[in-house]
Amino acid sequence: MNVVSETNENVNEELEQEQKEKLFTQTEVNEIVKERLSRERKKMSAQNNDFEELESNLNIRANVLDCREYVMEKGYSKELLDILDTSNAENFKSKADALNELYKKQSAAALYPVLNDGGEPIVPDARQYELEKAFRGNPHSPMKF
């Protein structure tokens, strides 16, 4: 019987120690929860930052791809992709179109210089230019009778 009473006392002591170890005050529980929440929030914010960075990189790539497609579609020089900012596709498109118009005016002025009247050069339409080009290589020589 002595052995049974000793084991009961040991079990009771162990239970009391476990209960003492498991008991927390409400403030202690609140502090533990706050610590865990703050750790989880830090993890989540780090993940959100990673996702935001990935999303930003994807947007940049999408804009560059849109700009590249636009250049190919319009037949513009690929060098525009290096010269102009491709972070905003709409800005890129408007600037590329403006540069193209400027280039057309400059090249037309070089082909058909302004006379001393100070006016704009008159650029013939494409059909007229093609006709001139066709006859340019064969000089006219009158027939001999």
C-alpha cells in the first residue's frame, strides 16, 4: 500500500506542476498572441512586397512587349525601343508617332527643298513619285526620221 500511496502522491505532484505550468493570466495570453500576430504580419508584409515587386516587373515586361509589337506593326525602326522610354506604352506610342511624323517632314524637305518663297515643300503623292521613278532610269531620246 505504501507503493500505491507514493505513486498517487507523485502523480498528484506532477499534475499540480503541469497545471501551474499551463496556467497563464489573460495579459500573458494577450502578449503571446500579439507576438505571434506581429511575426505573421511581418511574414505577410514580406510576401506582399515580393508579390508587388513581381507584379511591377511583369508590368514593365508587358509594356516593353506592347511597345515592341507596336514598332513592328507600324514598321518603325527597332532603335526606338532603345531611345524612347518603354515603361508606359501609351506615351511610347504617341512619341513614336510624333517622331515618325517629324522624320517624314524632314525627309520630305530633304527630297523636295523649300524654294525661296519660304513656304512648305510640296510633296507629291506616292503615285506621282512612282511614275517619276519609273521614267527616271530611261532618258528620253527623240526618234530620228
